[in-house]
Amino acid sequence: MFKELLASEFAPYGALSEEQLRQLENHYALMKQWNQRLNLTRIIDLSESVQFHYCESLFLARSLPGGSLRIVDVGSGAGFPGIPIAILRPEFDVTLVESHQRKSVFLREASRGLPNVRVMAKRAEDVEEHFDWLVSRAVAPSAILQLDIAANLMLSISAADRENLKGIFDPVPWGTRRVLFHVKHDRQAIEGVPRGT
């Protein structure tokens, strides 16, 4: 049921191979199982998960440029958007950064079998490496914009957060309540973003 629904929902944006669908279904099953004892996500309903978690993450993955890029997913939580990105774009080297220790244990288990994924159990502020792209969808934009670990940013945020980022990002609508932003890192423009966005 998961594979059929995901393939159908994502069809307007691209096709998923049988192997990609299998890997994403495995992630969903593991997430549901772990969510019973660890608060990974409040959304576990099949239809909502497919639309809000998986399709949004895959749409983000599809929006990234080509090439052998190093991607960092800050505040990865249940693995979104990093794990779907790694599955759809195997040419990427994806690092999941999660400061919550038990969630990072889940991420290690969930990324087993994905050779292009690694997990860092630390705060993003303590990451010393530099990446081509930073992606995030569960962290306040103001916190992300203060980081200087990637040349480019791609954030999936609520439409409500969009107002505070006018003039810095070019928005790409995703669904009715979410917006995908991407930007070339511009430190001067970012300094003007109000704290608490």
C-alpha cells in the first residue's frame, strides 16, 4: 500500500524505481515501529506521511542540482529530508546531523544499507566540516541561517515563516501550506533576518 501510494503521489514530479520504493517503505515501517517508544514524528498516518514527509523530501531532492554533492541535513530527526534525498540521489554524500542521542541511534539503524549516508550525533553549531548544500525541514529558519557550514541552503518551511524571509529567498510552493526555499548563501542578506523566525 505504501509503495503504490507514494509512486502515485510523486508521479507528477518523477518516477521512483522499485528499489527506491522498497527502501522508502522500509524506512516508513522502521519509523512507525520506533515511534512507539521514541517521539520521532507526530505524523504516522500513511497518507499524511507519504505526502508531508516523503513527497516533500523527494521534491526537495529533485530540486537539488546534479553532481557528486556533499549534503548536510540539519535536525534530521526521523530522517527527513536526508534519507529520501540519499535514496533518490545516490550520487550525493548525505550527512544527517541530529543532536538528540536516541534519534541519532534510530538514524544509524534507518540508514543501514545506504552507503552514501552517515550520521553525526552532535549540534549543528559544533560541526566543523563544510558542505555543498545544507537542507532542513524541521528547524526554525533563524537557527539555520546563523550556520556557516554550507555554501547553499534549501529549506522546507511553513507558509507562515515565509513572510520573515522575503527578499532573501525565492520561494517554490509545495502543497498548500508548505514552501521550499533555496538560496546561494548570502551572509550580508542573512544578517537582516529577524531572530526568532
